[in-house]
Amino acid sequence: MSNKFVLRNYSEHKSDINSIAFAPNKQDFSSCANETSIKLWNVLEHRSVMTMYNAHKDHVKKVHFLNENELISGSYDRTIKLWDLRNGKEPFAAWRFEHAVEDFCMMPLE
């Protein structure tokens, strides 16, 4: 940070990025944007390592890692979804709300 120069540029999203979240291993991260997909990245790669296309039906506003293999996402489609990243094709849980989900926070269980 003190040198203030870009180390790496990740540019696969087609619209404004809304959220990024680092995995507990600090090697992987996820991103979401004003689109319906969620991308998973490794800091050493120059491209995404996995894309969950059509993860939501509207803009994805937030992503958050619960642990190395589980990611939670919230969207303007009024849902929060829980993903097992070892599968990544379908969420293993989803909750629907009355209004669009712009943000959420996680409370530690300990």
C-alpha cells in the first residue's frame, strides 16, 4: 500500500463491482457486480477460476465467505443464497425476502 501501485488487475465483470470477499485461506476471493453471476478467483491467477452464471435473477449486491467451501450471496432479486463451492451449480439453501437485498452482516457463532 505504501508504494500505491497496482499489483494485479482482474477485469472479467461486465459492470460495476458491488462486493468482494476473501476466503479464510486469504488465497481465494469472490466478487459480484451489477449482473447475475458470481466469480471466484485465486490471487495467483490472472482470470477467474470459477463463475457461477445466473447465480441470481438480478444484480448480486454482496458476497461473504462462511468458510473455505461455503459462500453466501444477496441480490436485488430478493434472495439470499448459500453455496457449496465444491458444487457451485445450485445453492443448497435460499431465503426469499419482501424487498431487494442490498447488504447483510454475519454474526459469529462463538
